[in-house]
Amino acid sequence: MGRGKLRIYLGAAPGVGKTYAMLSEAHRRVERGTDCVVAFVEHHDRPRTEVLLHGLEQVTRKRLEYRGGVFPEMDLDAVLARRPHVALVDELAHTNIPGSRNAKRWQDVEELLAAGVDVISTVNIQHLESLGDVVESITGVRQQETVPDEVVRRADQVELVDMSPEALRRRMAHGNIYLPDKVDAALSNYFRPGNLTALRELALLWVADRVDAYLTQYRSEHRVSAIWGSRERIVVGLTGGPEGRTLIRRGARLAEKGAGGEVLAVYISRSDGLTSASPKELAVQRTLVEDLGGTFHHVVGDDIPAALLDFARGVNATQIVLGSSRRKAWQYVFGPGVGATVARESGPDLDVHIVTHEEVAKGRGLPVARDTRLGRSRRVWGWLVGVAGPPALAALLSAVDLGLANDMLLFLALTVAAALLGGLFPALASAAVGSLLLNYYYTPPVHRWTIADPKNIVAIVIFVAVGAAVASVVDLAARRTHQAARLRAESEILSFLAGSVLRGETGLEDLLERVRETFGMESAALLERASDVAPWTCAGRVGQGRPVERPDQADVDVPGR
């Protein structure tokens, strides 16, 4: 039998009707013929709730002695022995009496789910562990009984039981929640309108995030790439320049215009480490966007517009905010720029805002770490110089006689230039073409592919060897500096991921999701084993890609220690 399913009724405060809704659902299931039992339900002497227990099978509670008193608790063993299809377990965050098998009721629920029993439970928003400090700041009361957020997030269904603060206070005043002698104190303390409104907002926002997670999962499973504008989500593209602060604030203002708007600032770095954005400036911008209620993301991608659009579509964004180009007018001959490319390829469902700032038209972009890699343009120029340069030089030298030694030095200079521009292969091509031309045009007998004087053979061999040696040195230096740049880029990414832990994202799934997002992966998993001969086990996994059981089944595997 597979794992059971968990359904949770979530409320903002006591008395909104969670237990009533749970018992009503139980009656509907019993009427449909479902085997449903009450494992533990606390009606708190509320008549309407108590009436709903009639007609439902109840598992006898276990009574435990503690400090001179006798307390009823759910008899987990009895429920497992009864093995119903559905079990009703009230108050998920409840702390069990010492002597129980588990310290918390949610741990009892986990055992029932593992045994294949479906569970329907209840919990209030103030009992979520991550909201303890927030609730205390609102109500002045620290909740002692909490449940880990992950337990509630893993539920197959979370249903919000909502009630306006005014209606809840009327229920309280009519004696439908607490006994009459406690009503006045409750209404003037915990159940103040401001408290109830704030708790209600917390519950609504938590459920909205849960719904958004369901939507993201559905879009991923069904390969939906189109933008569904169910919620205003603004992506702010950052370059690491100081104008990023302006863009973040503009994105935050756009988000405020829509209900539940969200800001996601993203910095896209080249995988080769060529960009030289200031880590200090990025740290300032990360702090700013988080202070404004947004999130900061770091993504690796060599094609900046494509990576930005992929990220925006992946998070179901509705708008992108970019800064106006720093390019001067003449620099547009190199291409349309990131902003224009993103606007052209964004499609009809993704709006692009180009925001002006103080750095507009002051230069093409941020400083670039030069000579860290032989880029495409350098390689192209290297091949042009290496292949087309020697014939052009031969044509120029045909009009003047400088002697074989000077001719060889000029061809050698051309080979060195090809090496400095394009690296090894353009230089070798230049050396080969140059040696053939020297042989044909300048080495007696001319206009023939033979060499009469052996000294000229030695000179041409030395010419080719020097050209190859220079090209090898340039190529090796480029590789070493490229490796250093990649290591720098990797260290920046590791620093960013480590910062996620410092910012409270301590869950394994949170870290794996950061890794998956940063490197644009479909899924990410952490595999571990106790020894070199032990089988692999999956410690955590995120994303919708195919599951892997061994590292060799993954597209990319990285060993960890």
C-alpha cells in the first residue's frame, strides 16, 4: 500500500470553523461509503461541533497520567490496528503528553500516512513554526505548540477556512467559541480586530503562496511555457552597475500597483567569468530588494537575453524591468543590445519596461576582464590575419626588394600578430602559408617549390618553429587565465549559495532549488551513500526532470565532500 494523503484545514484563529469543516467533510465521505473514523477530535464544548461527532465512528482515546492528572491522547496503535481509509486527527500542532510514543501529534500523523492511511487534520496559521516571531509581534503571545512548515507544505490539500474579524468576534460574543466567563477577556486581548485582521492576512498570503507553488508545479509538469498572468510578478534585470538600485525601486512600485505583486531581481553572470560586476554593489542591491519584500536570484548564462527570458518564463513573470543601454550611438553597430533583444523576443504576454537612469549612453557596458579568454571576435581576426595576411604582405613586398632576412622577419611578425589575436591554430596557419610564400617568391630558385641553398631551409624551419612557439605560449596563457576566471565565477556562485544559508534558507530543498535555478537545470538531486560499496540513496530532489538513482544517470554530476 502506498503512502496516505494528507488534507489540512488551515485557519487564521481559533473559532473560524476548522473542526466543523473537517467533521462535515467526514460525514460527506461516510455517505459515499468511505471507511472514515475519528482518531482524535476536540470539540471544546462547542455544541454545534459536538453534534457533528454523532454518527461517526470514534477510536477510543488512550489516557495517560502526568503530574497527578489523567489526560486523553490519540491511541496511535489502536488507529493503526483499525486501519481505516480516512482518519480525522484534530490540532496538528498539539504536543503529546510525556510517555506518548511521539512528542508531537504531527509525528503521529506521519506514521499514519506512512501506513497508507489518509488523514484529515486542522491547524491555525499562528502554529506554523516560521511565523512564530511574526505572530508574537502581532498578538504579544508566543505560541508554544508549533508544527514545521514543511509538514504543512507537503500536504496534498490545504484548504483555507476563512472568516472576517467582525463575524468571528460576533461568534465569540454569542458564546460559540469560549465559555461566557472568558469572552470579554478574549475580545479585548487576542481577538482584537487588528490582531484578527493581521492573522487573516498571514493565512491568506500563505495559502496564496501555496497555490502559486501548485501552479508552478503544474506548468512544469505540463511543459507550459506561455505566461499565465494570474499574479503580477516583476523580474528586474541587474547588470551589477549602480543603476540597479533605481531599477529595483521602480520594480517595487510596479508591484505595489497589483494585488499580491512580487519582485524578483536577477543577476546573470557569464559562465566564463568575464563580467566584472562589483560583489559589493550586488550585495547592496540584494539587501535592497529583500528589504522591499522581493527576492534576489543569481543565474549563469552566456546568452544574456535568452537567459533572462528563460528565467522570466520559468517563474511565470508578467513584466520585466531593464535599464536603458549605456551604449553610445556608434556602439550599436555591434548589435541591438540586451534591452532591444529582450523586448523583441518577449512575446505578447510579457511586458518589458526600459527605465532611464544616470548611466545612459556613458559607455557600452561595465568593465570586462580582458584577455581572460580568446573570444569569438579575436579568433575571427586571428584567422583573417593568419590566412589573408601573408598573401597581402607578399603582394606588398613584390614591389620592393628588402632581402630574404627582412622578408622573413615581416612574415614572422605577421605570425606573432596572428598568435596574439587568435591563439595557436591561426598562428600555425600563418606560419604554414608564410613559409610556402617565402619558398615560392623569395627563396632561390623563385617561383618554384624547391630551395637551392640548404641555409634557406634552416631559416624557414626556424621561422615555422618560432611562430609555433609563440602561438603555444599565447594559447597556454589564455587557457590559464580562462581557468582562473572560471574559478572566480564559481567562487562567486558558491559564495552566493552560502549566503542563502546565512539568510535562513537552511533546508536542503531550498539549497537544491537555488542550485537548479542558478545553473538553469531542469532538476537537481543530492545522492549519498555510506561507503564506496553501499547503494546510492536520494537525500533530496527538486524539479521535474527524470529521477536518478546513480550519479552516472545524471546529465551532469559533481562530487561533494
